[in-house]
Amino acid sequence: MPLHSSQHARLAAVAALATAAALTLAGCSAGESGSDFESSTPTSLEGTVSFWHFFSDREAGVIQSVVDDFEAANPGVTVTVHEGQDDEKLRKAIATGDKVDLGLSYSTDVVGNFCSTGAFRDLGEVITRDKVDLEQFSDTVRSYTEFDGVRCTMPVLADVYGLYYNKDLLEAGGYTAPPTTLSELQDMAIKLTTFNDDGSIKTLGFNPMMGWYENSAAHLGPLGAAEWLNADGTSAIAGSPGWTELMEWQKGFIDELGYDKVNAFTAGLGQEFSADNAFQRGSVAMNLDGEYRTAFIADQAPELNYGTAPMPVIDSDPELYGGGYITGNIAGISKGSKNPELAWALLKYLTTDTDAVVKLSNGLKNAPTTADALASPDLEVSEQFQTFLDIMGDPHSATTPPSPLGAGYQQTFEDFWHSYQSGAVDDLPAGLAEVDTQINDSLSLVSGP
Amino acid sequence: MSSTTTTAGQPVPAGRPAAPRPPQPPAPAGRLRASRSRRRRTLTVLALLAPALLGLAIFFVYPLLASVYYSFTRYDLVSPPEWIGLRNYEYLFTQDPKVWIATLNTLWFVVFLVPIKIIFALGIAGLLVRAKHASGVWRTVFYLPALVPPVASVVAFVFLFNPGTGPVNQILGFFGIQGPLWFNDPAWSKPSLVILGIWVMGDIMIIFLAALLDVPREQYEAASLDGANGLQQLRYVTFPSITPVLMFAVITGVIAALQYFTEAAVASGVANGKAVVGEGTGAALGYPGNSLLTYTQWLYVRGFSNYQLGYASALAVLLFVVASIFLILLLRRFKAFTPEGTA
């Protein structure tokens, strides 16, 4: 049937709309490419560089003071600082063009994706050109700042996890030293636990509930030398005996106290990052936490008599004692940066200049990542903080490997662990195999089959 | 032989009276004027509609088309999208480990939160209509919670219902009742949010109140004279009169429930002891035991924590289709209660 002219017009309008939409979609899909690095180190720097980071309030002030130092050392450079920008905003800004020159993220989980997609550009060229010594960083720190041979980020301080213990409560229980194995931790924790008249828990020696505060699979993994991913990026969880031992220990611990009792006790505890923190209030005698807790305690509970130590490790491999989980802030140069040389100069300053790293560490109470900064006499180190620097240098310390999935593989495993601790899983090996399948399926969606 | 012609062009034999002539089309000059006038009217209408049409195109049509397109691609926001056909949908329906629990949680809110909230709002509005004294004060009291920002109200509720330190369980304990773990128990977390939903039903309540005040009193009097009891008056007088408002409440409620995100996400974070904004919020979503993981939260996690914007788009397209089906069904159902529907 022949079409009327009005139908022709409608068809043409639809076709034009579809074409326009397709062109727009194609045009808007990827951010533009920025300028290239120069072949030799510039002799002078001039211009404006935009710096996006996630810190806010007091911590943003610490960052700003170091940026001020950089500007003073480079009079021709102006740094435009955008504070309080989380990873999601950073990613969107990078995707839309040249708004970001230098981006600082709180999570090493972005490294796999940002390196593989080119959101942060490969720094290999300028690292070689400017002869930056990567040996000044530990193996673990180097490993979480690159992906698949591409170094797209540099470390901006580290977070290190260990055991905090309340000296008064341990002494009252007859203990003079923290535990070194997980069975010791469990025994001590049970003995230090007190109960109310109705049988509910009043105070706990150590809270084993997965997901509470910093109790995560990532933070427990190094205590059993547990492995996350194979060399090809697929899941190694089911085949790693460390996970099985860690999970069985944790479930046994929960069962000894009673899941419902621990859950009820946990529900009544205060917020982690408030003055009501359970360790600071004495509700738990021992706790897994990061080095930054020393700053919180100094600020919110200065009277607390506490010590720090490496986290206890699995009984089958006591040699692991001394290590722990390490992660940190990372920074990279956006693919759309129009001022990559300025961004690189700032990045190099923030991550390798000893004075800058020490100033950041003292201000933010995070562990410095360069050998010179760790040895600097200007570094403010308390007895408790020193423990974390020791953990950082221990060969058994480990991190979570970068993946194109971000933290997706960790979330999948932790979901399963939550079910397991609640008693909803009968067959642990089969459950872990299913976790592997789920992670690999998700990986194939990101990276292709 | 002479003849005339009808407007259809059929010859009419001479000698027979011609059929009455229909109105003649305007002369060419008149037609031109009418055409110009129509075009001017059309242009005026289009010009007046332009801002709305532009907004519709930019903020609805374009995102919708973009989502449909991206749902067939592997896309991470930074690299160009790569066409992968139906792979995202295949993963959604056969491999995604959490999409069904997220869907069931969301449907739970549609099935329970929406009707319970509407029933309470309607009930309170019905009582306020009958209030003889201080009605303004009561209206304000019931409406005020709706003005509290959702995040603040959730945080307050989680603290109030904290099983260890909150006043709710302490009061229950005073009466010898052992309170549940509320937001920390997978069985109680969703009902806890329903209680919150009831508390903040003031926005719907005020609309119901206006609708109820609009129902002519004579209809109740007539029904009463005919011997209708209270329930019959509600069924045959009140409901037919407020059907459009009821329809509005149900439709907006269902859409809001399908997109339920903020309240559940904040409740999970605060109840889990991790009320942190920005850093790693994805890890706490769904606590406890994925009972508060809603469809839109899962969409967010896949899109912005796992960098699967293509897959997240497929989830969004499915949500759009399901929401549209809900709307069509609801509109048809409500049509039966309107005068046109019952005619």
C-alpha cells in the first residue's frame, strides 16, 4: 500500500530522530583524549592543574597544606583543588572530558578498572623518563597500584590493619600479651566475655561477626595466606585452603557464643566512626582495625589504655604472624588531562617527595609508603602506630588484587560468608565453588568470555 | 442533455431534482487564509509546548533510548561501548546471583508498604475530616513528619529502634515484651521500614484529606436516608468520589516502591555501624542478610561499584518495562471504578 505524504513525513522524522540519537550516543560514549607527555622532563612548569580528591574537613586541610607547599615550590603553577569527590564522581568527571588532571581515590579497588580502561593513563613512560625509583615502595604497595603490567597509579599513603587490645581488660582477665594464633584469640575472647543476668552478652572479648566494623574477608585473608584471584583474573577462592580454615574458625567462634546472641550484641553497638566506637567504649576487649584508629582514640578516648599488635593467624601456619592487610589511597592522571606534565609533577611530589609524604602521614595518620619517609626522623610515630609500620614491612602482609570488577569479587564472597556464618550453608566446598562460578560469570560480563 | 453532478462526481439525470447541496468549500483565497490561520495556531501551540517538549526529549526520551542502547553493550563509562547483543539479558535472567532476591525485596515493598501506607493515610484523613476541635493542629502534627528529609528520618528511626540502646525496646521491655532486633534482623528489617513509611505518610494524607473534604455532604445524607450503613457509604459514596486521588496515590506509591533506594540504603549502613558517606557504601547495601537489597540498589552496585554500566542499563530497561506493565494494569483496574468504567 503506498504511503501518504504525512506517513512519509512521520517515517522521516522517526528515522532522523533515531539517527540523531545514535550519533549522540556514539558521540557521548567516551571522553576525549588529552595531551601527551613530553619526551623530556620540562625545565619549567606553568599553568593550572585540577586536582580531585575525596578528603573533606580537617583532612582536606592537610591535603591543601601540601598543595600549598607544591605551589610555593613551583610559582608558575596553580592547583585547583576539588575536595570531597568520591570515586563515582571522579569516574564520571573523567568520562566526560578534561575536567580532571589528577585524581586521588580512597580505594585500590578502582585500580584494575581504571588501568584496564585507560581512565588513568599509563605512567610507565614518565616514570622511566624521570628515573623514579619504584623500589622505594614495598612489593605489596607496588602490586596494588598497577594492573596487568600497566602502572596507572602511585600510592598516596597506606592503610594497615592489625589488632587493637584494651590493656586493662586483658590484665583483668589475667593476660599480659595479645594472642598470636586464631585459636588463642578465640580462647581469650571467650574468657574475656561477660554476660548480663538474662544470658545476653554484656561485653565481648572479640567480635567475630563478619561485616561488623572492619571485619571483612579482605582484612582477614592475609591471616591465612588466602588467595583471591588466579593469574588470569579468575577466582581462586574455592581452591585456596586458607579461606576454608579462616571460615571454619570464624563459624566455630560464632557458634560457641551463639549466632543470635552475637547478632543481638552487635546490633546494640555504636557507630564505627564515632565516639561510641565499641573498642573505644570498652564494649569489646580486642578489635581488628586500621592504623587510623590511633588518631580517633587520641581525639575521642585519650584515656584509653591500649596496645596494638599484628592480627593472630591460622593455627596451621603460625609463621604468617607479623603480617596483615595493606591497602591505601592511590592517585593517577586522567586520560583527558590537558596538563599531564603539571599533573605528573604534582603526583610525583605527593607520592615521592619525602617531606610531603611525611607531612601527609603526620596529618592524616596513615602509613607512609616510601622507604625514606618511613625512616624520616620527622615522622611522628607512637608506640601503637609503630606496630602498623612493622606490619607494613612484613613479608607476609598482603593486599586484595586489582580486578576489572573493582571490589565486586570481594562482595560476592562476603555475601556467601554472611550466609555461612548464619548457618544457612551446609556444604562449604560446594558453596565456595559456586562463589567462583558467580565471580567468573561476572568477570566475563566485564572482560568478555 | 444537461446534467448536474453530485459532490461525489456522479451525474444526476436532468429533470430530477438535485440533492441538497452540502456546504461549499471556501474559495481559494479563503482556504489559504484558513490554512495560514491553522499553521499559525499550530506554531503557537508548539512554541508554548517547546520547553516541555525539550525537557521531555532531553531528560526522558534521550536517557531512555541511551539506556536501551547501552543495555546491548559492554560499557564502563570510560571506554567506548562494545556491542554484545543479548549477553546482558542472558546474564540477568540466568546468572545474576542477587537480582532475584533484590526483585523479591522490591516487590515486598510494593505489596506491603504501598497499601499499608495508603490505608493509614486514608484512615487518618478520615478521622481528621471528622475532627471537631483543633483540627488544624492535628493536621499539622500528622503532616510534619513528611517534611523531615528521608535520610534524617531513617537515621532517627534506626537509633530509636536500636535493640540495645534505643527507647522502643526499652519501652517494650517495661511491659515485659522482648523487642526484636528490628533493622538488624532480616525478618524485621522490612517491616521496620514500613513503620517508617507510615510515620511519613503525611504527603499522601493531606491529599486524601482534601479529596474527602470535597465529597458532597448531601450524598452521605441521601445514602443515610436510604439506610446505607458506614461501610456502604464508604463503598458507594466515598470511594467513587475520591477514585482519581486514590489512583494517583496508588500509582505514585507503586512507582516509588519500585524505585525504593534511599531509605533502605541508609538503614543498612546505619544499622551495620557504618554510617559513612561515599567510601565503599556498596559493601553495606542490603544489610542485614540482603533483606534490604532492593532492585535499584543492585542496579547501582552493578553500575558504579562493578563498572558494568551496560548491565546496569539492562536492569534499568527491565525495571521500566515492569513499571509500565504495573501502570497499565492499575489504570485498567481503576477505570472499572470510574463512571465511564461502570457505564
